[in-house]
Amino acid sequence: MNKTWLSVIIAALFEVGWVIGLKHASGVLEWAATVAAIIISFTLMIRASRFLPVGTVYAVFVGLGTAGTVLADIILFGSSVQPVKLILVGVLLLGVIGLKMLSKKQEGEASHS
């Protein structure tokens, strides 16, 4: 995995943080951390889109962020575990992996042209 894809993954982790912050922040420090997470996540995503297909970057960013938020809600906040929800998150992650693999293949084809 290259540094650009790693930055997309880190951006998605910060997305999970700011989404949780939007729901649960109550004090100044929590709101400041939420705003910082928003800035970091979007900065990393925008930088990655300079080197990777923007549609793929956005889909991976949102997909990983969505899956992470659902899992964080279950693990950290005791949200009910619904098998159908977990199956759908799994399908979402398969789509994200597929997009990343397709992007890697297209990058390789472009470098050989």
C-alpha cells in the first residue's frame, strides 16, 4: 500500500471521529477536537485526490468512514447488532476493496502507456 492510499484510510478514521463528535460533543474541547478531525480528514482526502482518481478516493473515504461509524456505534456506544446491517457493511467494504483494486489496475495500465 502506498502513502497516498494510507492517507485515505487515515482520513476515513478521522471521519469516524468527527461524525461521533458531531453526535456526542458537548464541551469546548470536544467541539475543538471535532473541528480538527473535520479539517484533517478533508485535507488528507483532498491531497490524495491529487494523485488518485477523485471518484475512487471519495467512494473509499465515505465507504470506510460509514463502515467505521457503524462499527464504532456498536462497539463504543452499545448500538444493537443487526445481522442485516453487518452484512450490508460487509458488502460496502467489498465494494471499497474492489474500487481500490480497480484503481490500482488502472494506475498500472496508465504507467505502461
